[in-house]
Amino acid sequence: MGAYEYLLALKGFDAFLSVASSEEFAALDELVAERDEFVVYRNLFRAVAETPPPLAARVDTSSDLAREHEGRGLQWVVALARVELAAMMALFGSNKDPFAQFGPGQVEANAWFDLMADGASVHFAALEADPWFQDLNRAPLDNNFFTQQKHLLLTGQMLTAVARSMPSDAPVNTRKRIEDALKKVEQTAKVMNARLGQR
């Protein structure tokens, strides 16, 4: 599915939401929740690490999140669509803040934050574990350099969006982890930009 298809789908959802009664919304939400093909898997960071996510303090987003690692219902499907669309725009578009432009509505705000926090954790952990980033001054200015730069850009934009959207009662240590991660991303970006300036 491409960005255009995501845009059309989200436009259709927003149009439906503007006219649907509470009963109609509940019926569609129940239908989506019952179908396994619409399950959105949460807590993906736990699939690649045994320790808790370094950025995402597990926020109790709502009382009806179904199974522990499954998101079921419209809020999860729509939240994932908004996250994926914004990620495409971050990598291939010119918008400097796509996660704000394609941010969540009230229906999916909690699910969106949950997915964003988990996604930012996964991307940041991948950057930290990648040996390629250990010696940027020796990294060749090839296609892989620019691919890694895009990954860094996406991670930074996700972290920024998470920091901006964090609940006011979020733990202080969680805020500190996000700030520290953003600083690392910004420092790495400066080094990479400096390398490009040496061409």
C-alpha cells in the first residue's frame, strides 16, 4: 500500500467519522475488532529485546485493548495507517514534521501514541546496535550512507513526535530517556552532515 492509498483511506475514515452515529461507529469498530486480519501487533520492542523499551514507558492507553500484545478495533487500524503514512512522508517527502501533519484524531490518539513510542524505541535501539554508526568518520559516502541518514532522520522525527505527545503525567525518567535519545540522534546527524560538507 502506498502513500496515496493511505491518504484516500484516511480521508474516507474521517468522512465516515464526521457523519456516523455512535451506534454505527460501534458496529464498525466491533466488526474490525473481530477480524484477525485487522490485528495490529503492539510492543514489538519486546520481540527484539528482553529489557523494557528504553523510551516507551508502557502507558495504560485504555481499558479495552484486548490481548496484551494485540491491538483490535478501528483505533488501532487507523493509528497504524497514520504512523505509516507519516513515516513514508518522512523518508520520501519534503515535510519537516510529517508526524504532526498526519497526526491522530481523538478516536485513535491513545493507540497512535502507543505505536509511536514503541516504534521510536525499535528504531533507536537499531541505530545504537548498528556497528556502522560506531565510526562515522570512516564511513564511505556511498548509497548506504544516505540510507542510514534517512533512518536517522525518521528516528529523530519519531522521537520528536513522541516527546511532543507524551502525557503530562508521564514518568520523569521516561522524559529523560527521550531527551537523551534525541540528543544522540542530533549529535549523530551533525557528524553525518559534516561528512557531507567535506565532499
